[in-house]
Amino acid sequence: MANEAAPPRFAAVGAGRMGRGIAIAFAYAGHRIALIDLRPRTPEAWQQLRDEAQAEIAASLSGLAQLGVIDASQVERIAARVDFVNAADAPRALAAAELVFEGVPETMEAKREAFEHLNRHCRDDAILTSTTSSILVTQLAALVRRPERFLNMHWLNPAYVIPVVELSCHPGTDAGVLARSKALMEAIGKLPVVCGASPGYIVPRLQALVMNEAARMIEEGAATAEEIDKATRYGLGLRFAALGVVEFIDFGGCDILHHASREMSASLDAGRYTAPAIVGRMVEEGRLGLKSGSGFYDYTGRDTAAYRRDVLSRTLGELKHAGLWRAPADETLS
């Protein structure tokens, strides 16, 4: 182990990009965390991996300092909270951890091997998680000795910057384990969101559609990469930074989505643009969103005028941050 003190309460298994990002997130929040490499290596190979990980962590923190987010004097202190642990010392580190993140390569073979180590050495009350972006929690639960204490926790890169962490449970995940996991994430400044055992979680599933459609528009000659990026940064992205996607449906009206989808499915591609059945049902039921008092959200008893002002305030804040809000003209122009 890196020092003789008691092992940290947290551990990231897999010393690659994701493990390093998670380590920074915990260290930034003041916690010591073990960054564990389970692969047996020669002393020279281990030292090389450790040096690479240390250099990347230091560079990431230095980048924050250069942007004025942290003071340069804090870089070394934060980085020192990461304990680099090789395969020989992994059992002690795992035995002490209350929350473990598995972040080894995205193959079932690699996951199985990693969880064999965790099953042997982690304590009974530890919460085990996988950071996989591609394997369902229901598949991985079978690899865990105590599946009731297991869930997927999908971080978005860079893990130490993006606040959202997607928590995906299987049917046997204990409710108390989910609550504890959410509390631990919130304690380090993260924003946990919960989703089911569905491919793509929430963010990757949505962003894959947007990115593929952008590439398709370039392929079709509908717009250039530069124009698409300008439109998404200051149109689509700016609005969705102020309003969530579902909130945006309600704000404009579910009927708007219904009609727009019908037109685009007819003129572009029915497979890509046909609205799901829930949209048609809501239109038939008159649940159009904010203007009808209910949609995906219930607006009963809500001060809609105050809510609209709040949405406008959020949007103006994004515009001002982007430098795109201008003061009104003082004089009438010809």
C-alpha cells in the first residue's frame, strides 16, 4: 500500500481512465480512495502504471487550477489522497472498503475475474458496483456473492467534472443499498439519478440518438458539422440545460411533439421519428403539459406564472454565460 495508515473506505478497481476519474472525484471531496490494479505485474510494469496514473491525476487537477477552479497549492494535497494499490496489496484494501467501484475492461471475462477477487476479499456489508457502460446490471448480479448489495453506477466522463452518476438496480438490489449509494454520491457533490436495467442508461441512450442524427445530417448534406454544432450548443443544448427533456415536452406541449413527429416520420423516416404510443395516448386524454394542467408532470396547484418566470430566468442565465444576451437598444433605429 502507499502508506501505513488504515486503508481508505472507498476503492476503485481498475486503474484506467474511469478509475482515475472516480479517484479524483473522491479525493477532491476530501476522501482517501484506493485505486487498485488487480493484474499481477512485474515491479517495473507496476511502477510504470503507477507513474502514468499519478501523472494523469496530477495533470487533471492542474488543469482545474489553471482554470481557477482550485488553487494551485491544493493540487498536491488532493492527489495525495489517492492510494495506489497493486495486486499483492489488493486484499487488504478491498477488505476495508465500504463502497467499491469495478472499472475493468468491458468484457464478461474481465468482469468475472474482477468480481471473483471482490467476492473473496470484500467485507459482507460492502456495496459493490460496476461502472460498465454496456453490460446490464441483471447480467452482472449473477457474478456477485451478495447480489442484494450490488448495482451499476455509470459515471459520465470526465468523472470528476460531470455531476450526474446513473444508478441502475436489478430486482434484487436492496432498497437500503440504493439509498446509501445515493447518499454517498451526494456527499461528494454528485447528482445521482436512478434508472432500470435497460441498455444505454439515460444519458448514453439519448445522446446516441442525437449524435447519430447529426452524423446522418452531414452524410445527407443537410448541414455542415460547424453549423450543426453551433445549433446544438446555442439552441438545443442551451434549452436543455435550462429545461430537462421531459420538462421541455410539457412546457411546449405534448401535442407539439405529437404533430412534429407525425410530419417528420412521413417526410424523413418513420422508424426514427414515429412518436411512442404514450405520446398519442396523452394527446387523446388531453394531458398536453403545462397548458392543460398535467402532462408527464402534474401542475395542479402550481403557480404557472412563477414557473414560467423561473424557466425564463434559467434560460437567460445560460444565454448570459454563453455571452449571447445583449442589452436592448437605447435608440430607435431607422
